[in-house]
Amino acid sequence: CFYAVWFFMTVLGAIADEEDIWNAVFRSRSTGQTYKATWFTVFRYMQARYPALAGLNFLCLVMGTVLCAFFLFHVWMATWNQTTNERSKYSDLVLLFERKTKKATRIRHFCR
């Protein structure tokens, strides 16, 4: 997915170069002041002009981050020599044990 982000940013950059947006002068609608193009200005312009490409770029960035976290979680589990099933069963067992000990503690306090 991060390759797709790089690809979409390259495509948007090529379009910006082709349309010579880097040398454009932008005018503020509210103040009428003119200013030269900056990275942020060009990014916002391309986002407004090509919303499909910008949306796909954002989607790939989010999905790439999620997949990277998913991969790192599984690498972490592999370092502990654990599978997803074992981890799930162990967490259920710990939860059950905590419930039982709390219940046993309450009964002991009640019986005194």
C-alpha cells in the first residue's frame, strides 16, 4: 500500500509539473492577496482538482498503516512463540480466573 501512496504522489506531482502549478500565483478569495505556490498550496489544489486520486492516496495511506500494524503485531506474537488462537484462549483464561478470584474474594468478605 505504501507503494501505491508513492505512486499516487508521483502521479499528482507529474500532473502539477505538467500544468506548471509550482510557478503559479494564487489569490486568496477573502483578502484578494496573491502569493506564490507552496507545497501545502499545491497539495490542496491537487486535492480539490483531482479528488479521486487524492482519496485513493489517503485510503492507501490508511490501509498501509493498518497492514503495517497488523504485520508488526504478528511479528511480536511470533517472537513470543504464540499463535492468535493461543493468545485468545490465554486471554479468556486470564479473564475467567480474574472473575473467579474476585467472586471468591467477595464471598470470603461476606462470610466473615
